[in-house]
Amino acid sequence: MGWMGMAAQAAVVTDIAGRRVEVPAKVERILLGEGRLFYAFALLEGKQPLARIAGWQGDFRYLDPQTYAQYKAKFPAIDRIPLIGKTNEESVSAEKVLTLKPDIAVFSIAGHGPSLDNPIVKQLEAARVPVIFVDFRIKPMENTIPSLRIMGKALQREATAERFIRFYQEQLRAVTGPVSAIPAAKRPTVFLDVRAGAFDHVASAGKGSLGEMVDAAGGRNIGDTLLPIALGEVNMEKVLAMNPSVYIATGAGAPDARTGLKFGADVSPAMARESLQRMARRGHVGALAAVRNGNTYGAWHHFYNTPYHVVLIQQIAKWLHPARFARLDPQASWVRMHKEFLAIEPQGTYWVGGRP
């Protein structure tokens, strides 16, 4: 090895967008182009999850105030992390980004922050700040593990990334192993009501995002045939005609939310269940046989763009195939993930089943 091998080496990573990026030997200031990349980042940073964040987009703070408050209780300095924008790509200022002098920037290929063709990427590169792209949102089943590896290598957290990947694969295999033996005809059809009650229309997941998670859990996501994109608006008449056997809604409302599903650190199971029943009865959704039969389930919306989704996949498998997955314990997986990788304790409610 010699003395050269002791110093941190600059490394080259190939990111999810297929870009070869040289990353610096010293990484102390990290810019998160999307605030909710923090869910994955926190898995790699362990007990000091905020120490290296130079700035982030405001979507974590504004769209998931419950988790934000959990971190704030333990790390009050979280409020001092500069925001590079609010909750959308347009709100991000290049000047602001460059004044933060990051050593590296981590962006999502799609989502609420600057994406691939944003001029900010070019401006950062011109200022010699490497930008790496990851994805936990569009193709989570395909891109989660490579994205964690890329982050692990670029942010010098390879050992922790591999440890989490082992955990993730083990939890996923507990579902995909048994599911592989279930013939297509025995896999229930599922309708996903994404952010139920948040829009004038009804949104769902196509091939990708939460839809992939339903398929992995042994269901058939009807959005696969309804939508050409990962997330979008659906026609409820078509949904009713397809007569899905299971209804799963997502949301992340606080206890005082006036509409939508309530899930998160401050929500009790009773609140979550009541909000699920209310949203499942609205408009055309209430006409679904799955809703009338009580095959209604709900989960925390933010699972859709975080590696934590492996626990949701376990829970969906349990809802869809209760006998086959009787011994699977998603709550134990959730607790173990927090204990082994995160700086906060698990609290609140992240999924509920149908009838009280």
C-alpha cells in the first residue's frame, strides 16, 4: 500500500443517468438537490445525519414536516441548513447554490429538485462541483441498490451502504421468494390512490414508482395498463370497469389535516384509519367493490421515493396474501431499520388496514 494508499482517493462513479463523474477525495459539504434525498442519505450517515449537509431543497421541510420535526427535536441545528428552494425545481436559485460552496451535489433524475437538463447542473460543473444523479422514485426496484452504491462511493460511506444493501436485499427476498411461486391468476388486482384527496382528480401509479412495489409484493397494479408514466391522473370510469379487488391509498397528512390520509410520526392508528375510511368513500372511489368489501388499505406517501419502501412491500404482501405471509413482521423490519441505520426512533403510524 505505502503511504499513498492511506489518503482518501478521488474516485470515479457512474451515476444513474450513466454519467461518469469524478468525485473529490475530501467530501465535507454536500448539497442535496431534493430535500427528501435525506431519507437515503440519513441511512448512510448514521448518528450524525446533518453534519455534512451544506444545503438542500425545501421539499423535506415543507412536504414532510412530521419527520422533519423528529430530526429537529434531536438536532435543532436542522433549521440552519440553507434552503436552495421551496418544493419545486423552478424555485431553486443557481446563485444561492454556488455561494454554499459544496464539495459535491446529489440530485434526483426526476422529482421536486433540479433534474438532468437543469442549467444549475452545468453551472455547478463549471464551478468544478461534481453532480451525481440517483433515483429512488421512478424505478425504485431497479435503481435503489445502484443509487445507494453510487452515494456510498461518492460520499465515502461504502461500508455502511453495503450493510444497508444487505439488510434491504434480505427484507426484499422475504417477499419476492414466496411471491415467485404465486401464479399470475392468484395475484389480486390492486388500485393505488396516490395522495388520495389531494387533487381534484384521482392520481395513480403506472409502471414504476409505487406500482412496481405492488407488483413485487404479489399484486397486479392495474395502473400498469392505465398509465404510460410512473405517476399520473387516471380516469375513474376505467378504474371502475377494471373492478380491482384491493384498494390502497397513500398520504402523509398531519393530525389536523382537513383532507387526505394521515400518516407519520404524530399520527395514531385510529386517526390514520378514520382518514382512510373517509378518503375511500369520496366520489367514484366509494363505488369500487374493493372499498365496499373493506379491502381498503393505506400507507405513508413518502415510501414512494425512499429505500424505506422495502418495509412497505412487506406490508403490502401481508395484505394481499395474509396466509402466505402470516409470519412476516414488517413492523419489526421498520424498527430494526431505525435501530441499525437511523438517528431517530420509530414513532407514529405508517400503514393501516381496512375495517376497524
